Amino acid sequence: MFQVELKPEFKKQIKDPELFTKGTEKMYSGIFIAMAGVFIMLILMFTHPEDVLKPSFLMVIGLALAGWGLIQRLKAE
């Protein structure tokens, strides 16, 4: 979904730049998925207030993906 490219001088400072790039892409994708869940909740709040909590699984999945990407970034440093 997202394409991240590191600067050459930054690549030299990291042990595994490819893993760092993959982790960053996963982190951005996870945040995007979580915010999509929040947006869907906002729409449901005005249209069907009784169904507001149904897309909360999107937030959990998105935050889990962002956490996994962050762990990958920390391993690559």
C-alpha cells in the first residue's frame, strides 16, 4: 500500500535497511487501517448509533499490524 525509500546516508547507519523499510510500510498500513475503522465508526455514529462498536475489530487489527511493523523497525536498527 505504501512505498518507503530510505536515503542512502540513512541506509548506512542501519543494520538491516530492508527490514526497516518493510516495518515502516507495515506500520503506516496499520495506522491507515485503524483510522479507517475510526472513520467508519464516525459515519455509523450518525446513521446507526446502535452499530457503532461493530468496526472496532478494524482498529484492533490495524494497531496490531502497526505494532508488528514497529517491532520489525526496532529489530532492524
